[in-house]
Amino acid sequence: MADTRVYPLDPSRSRPGPRGHGLCLRAWDADSDADAEAWLRGHLDPDFQRWNTPLKLWTDLAGARESLRGRARDAAEGRSASFRITDEASGTTLGHIGVGEISTRMKVARIGYWVLPEARGRGVATRALLLASRWAYAELGLHRLELGHALGHDASCRVAERAGYRAEGTLRGAMFEAGRHDAFRDVHLHARLATDEEPTPPAAR
């Protein structure tokens, strides 16, 4: 069972995160060597780089720490929330999931995720997406969560659909091409409403 308690956007490392489906979502810690190394490894992964282009490109631990500190500032100011996906039993880092572009006025936000190579194929992304979605609806009072991925990223498309995010169409030129800030590619848009039925999570593998 997922933990249904509500957790505010507090970047404090001492605050517990939402847990359930065999996972626990925890705050990233820029001062932790292990967290910074996992964040860097996730962003340098060839599969991540094929489908994602951060607004600021960096390739070292200093850049990873700067990126994580920026995430913490955004969380403290209510613009986003970033979570380290961990195994509930062992605490091992499995990936990342974040809720961004939060508009409490319009009750909408964007959600994104990535999973480390060794954790793929175990339903981690789907389970984390279900857990983070429940948290976002309960804590932020959102009505709509949007999820966009580069056209052709079939694995992400399957994750979205398994977590109840319906395909809504294609956005032309809505994200950067891989590794570039001067060219664009199309995005497949999914969304889920707070009133949509929550799917059954896949079994942990």
C-alpha cells in the first residue's frame, strides 16, 4: 500500500518522503557524494542523453551539485519538487522523478522521470510515477499532470500509459534535439487528471 500522508515541498533531508509500491521518494542532497554521483551518472547515461536535453549542459560532479542545489531552491520556492527514487527496503538509488512548472492557480504541473540502467525493466518508473502523481494531487491540490516525451521514445510512452496518463497528441517542435539548444523535435503529450482512476501498480521485480 502507498503511504497516503501528505508531504509539503520541503527540501529538508530529514523529512521523510512518500513511500509505497516498494519505493520511497527522498529529497536529493547536493552535499552527498553518493547523491551527486548518482545524479551525474543518470545524466551521462547514453539513453538519457538520447531523449533529454537539460537547459544547462554539464558533465562533472561540480555541475551535478550545482544542478541539485538549483532543484532545492526551486522546491523551497514552490516551483518544483525533485525526488530521488529509492528501493524502500535497501535505500538504493534507482532514479529520479520530478514535478515541475507547477501552477497552483491553474492546478497543473509537468512530471518527468529517469531510471538508472541497472534498475530498468523492473517497473520502477511506473511505480514511481504512480506514487509521485498521488503525492502531487494530494499535496498540491492539482487537477492535471502533464507528461511529455520525445516522439519515438516508446519505453516512456508505455510507462505513461501504464500509470494512467492518456495520450493526447503531438506537440510540434516542443523540446530540444539531443545535446542541442538550437534545434527542436516533436513531443508526445500525455496527461492524467485527479479524477481519473488510479491504475493498479505493477509488481516490484
